[in-house]
Amino acid sequence: MGDFYHERKVKKTKKDHKCFGCRAKIPTGSSCFYITFVNDGDFGADYLCLKCKEYLVNNPEFARAGYGEGDIRDAMLEDEEWRKQRGKDAVAFQIGKRLPI
Ligand SMILES: [Zn+2]
């Protein structure tokens, strides 16, 4: 994650922001996380929406490995694809069991 990382919860944003994790708009008045970090000597500050924050909490190894702008959205989409695929497999399995093939 870099040399320094700090985050704090923002209860209500005073203006629109863009989420670093998924590039979605965080509209005025919503809660989100404000993160500050130093990466290879460069100071950075960005906002994270609650969905991305939740993803990081559930996937600590992803957070540890570090991520760039929009990476969390990509990772979440991959997860969703995987879950959908797994759901399909489960249905196929059930049908297969019921049919006398
Ligand atoms: Zn986000």
C-alpha cells in the first residue's frame, strides 16, 4: 500500500467527489472515506465510496497488494462474474441430478 496510509470517515460530503476505487460519483451529502497516503514519496489524497471500502474490508489481501484508480470496480465486476458463473453451475448440477440421463 505504500509508505503511509490513513483514512477517515466523512459523514457528509460538502461537494461532489469521485471515488478512487470505482470512479463513481460520490454525490454531495453522502458519506464516504477520505484517504491520504504517501507512495514512493508522493503524497496523495482521494475519496472512497462505501462500496469500495466494504470491498477492501472483505478483501484485505487486495488492499495490501495495492491498487490503482478504478481497480476496485474491476475487481468487483470480476467477483460478480465469478459468482454468476458459480450460480449457473449450481443450477446445471441440480437439473443434471433431476434428469435421468
Ligand atoms: Zn467506489
